Amino acid sequence: MTTYTLDATNKKLGRISSEIAILLMGKNTPAFAKNIVPNVEVVVTNASKLHIADAKKENMEYKWYSGYPGGLRFEKLKDALTKKGPEEVLRRTVYGMLPTNKLRSKMIQNLKITK
């Protein structure tokens, strides 16, 4: 298993998320295949030191739908940071950048995030 260690200190949320997504998909290896989960592990350290702009904290929203009438829910990025922490925000961002197929949940399991 190949292990990549990334330091998130003073890095922007989107930049480091796309880098993590590329590593989790295995696009940096010559043996890349869309239908195979690569044998990699990505460890991110210092997630609490991510650089997130104040405007992004105020304006960015996560939304999900429960499936029931009137079940559309919103959560601002600043609320997610206070309730769930920067680790979950980073995980959500990377999850959104992975391909939407059956391998997505297996790829995200190879992501380890520490404060």
C-alpha cells in the first residue's frame, strides 16, 4: 500500500481537496484504471490550519434532500466548521470531487484526516 502524507497548513480548501482526490483515484500512477480502487492511503495532517476565506465561510452552503416534501436542508460552511470540525468539511469536499459510482465510498475510506 502506498501512503501519501499531505500537510494542510495554510493551504486552500479546494486546492488540497483536488490534490487528495487525484491521489485517491490513482490518476498519478501509470496503472490508472477507472474501474479499480487503487491501493493507496492519503493521510492529511494539520486540517485545523486550512486557509478558508471568510467570504467562503459565509456564502458556501451544503445542501441535501431527505426525500420527503419540504425536506431540503441547508448548512453553511461556518456552521459545519463549528459543529463537525475542519476534518469533516475536508472529507465532504473530497467526497464531492470523487467520481459518482460504486467505488466512491471505497475510495473515501482510504482518506485519514488528523487535526
